[in-house]
Amino acid sequence: MLRFFSLSSGSCGNCYYLGSREKGILIDAGVSLKQLKKVLQANEVDIGTIGGVLITHDHLDHIRFLGTFCKKLQKPVYTTGMISQALRRHSFTSAFIPAYSHVIPEGTETDISGISVRFFEVPHDATQTVGYAITIDGHRFVIMTDIGRMTDEAAGYASQADTLVIESNYDIDMLMAGPYTYELKMRIVQGCGHLSNDECAAALKRVAHSGLKNIFLCHLSENNNTPEKAFAASSAALSEAGVPKGSVQLRCLPRSYPSPVFYL
């Protein structure tokens, strides 16, 4: 039985676990090692079964504790060549990443302890940002967080997924009426920032298919969104796409605390 849970999903930190009893993987390293160990233990995940850490990009909320993970856990770190080079220059990771870095070649699948991983690039204002298409025990899992707009390539992977983790960051009305500066608002909305509830909903209508069983909305903004607004937008989109009610598990992931364990 596959298990998925979020340890944190938002600007305060991002980290996710996907795996089975025998093998697993972490995605991003934005929570402390103490928190990681506590949550893994609470969910009966043997840290020894984790084959490595995938990194989506080099923003601090995704890599803040990666250096500590390398030093204390000594797990391999998998990402693109461009992101790997950025991590070698970053003050939080430069001292530890060289010994643990593994580059995922573009356009090919990489095996991580029996888990097949392929990356695809998404628009975001980091050095480079990627989503991951992961195959584990025949299950197709796709994650795309911090994505400024949906691309054809990302949609292609999502349209083949059994489980999709997708950003639903902000409600446009809340953002525009809120306290952020004009410059920050434009950074968020102009295609290389974050995906709005409406844009996420439109993407779901585009990629919905009969094999899609789980959708997790991630990276919700604390100031410019609510779980209720994000859920309502995506739920309506699935209904409009003709997805039978109850055939897809739709959930919002908590921003700053661990989610429950979801069985995929």
C-alpha cells in the first residue's frame, strides 16, 4: 500500500513523503530534521527505507534544511544539473551537497531504490524549477508546486497521473485587495510566480481523466487564499469536466503542519 503525506506545504516550508513499507522518497527539504524524524516516526515510516531526496528548485522554503539532511541522514539528493549547480553555490547547501548530489538526466527516467523518477520544467522565478513524474509499484504520481502557469508538458504528465499534487496558491480577489505591494502582486500573477485557484481549476479541467484518483492542492497562500476557496474552485472544475462525484479524492494540504497519511 502506497502512502503519501505532506510535512509542510507553503512559504513557511515544503516537504513531502511518498512510499511503501519497503521504499520511499522525500520531495524537498523545507522542514527541520527534528520535525522530519518526528513525523516519520509518528507515521511508522522507517527512515532507512528512504532512497533519497528530490529537489524541485532552490528557493529557501524548499531547501532550508537540505544541508542538515545531507550531513545527518547522508541520503543522496536528486535534481537537475542546473539546480545541482545552484545548490553548490547556495550558503545553506554548498558545504554538503557535493558529496550527495546526483543529477537526473533530461528526458530519461532515473531509478531511486526501485522508484522511477523523471523531471519536467515548469515556469517559476528560481534558477530552474521542475515537477516530477514518479512511478512506484505501478502507481503514477505527479507533483508540480511553485508553477507560474500550466505548460503543455506539465499537462501531459498530469493527464497520465493516478495521483496529482498541484499548486493552488491564491485567490485573485484576495491577492489584489490585500496588502502586498504592486510589484509583489505582479511577480505572483505574471506567469513565473504561482498558480491561482482559477488557473489550477482550469488545469484540472484540462487534465482530468478516468485514471485520476487523487488530487492534492498544495502551497496555499496564508494571506491570499483559504482552503475553502481553493477546494471550491477545483471541485467545481472537476464537476464541469464530468468527473463522477466521489471518483477522485480532492484534498487541500495544510500549510504549516503535517497532513494525515493518505493511502493511494
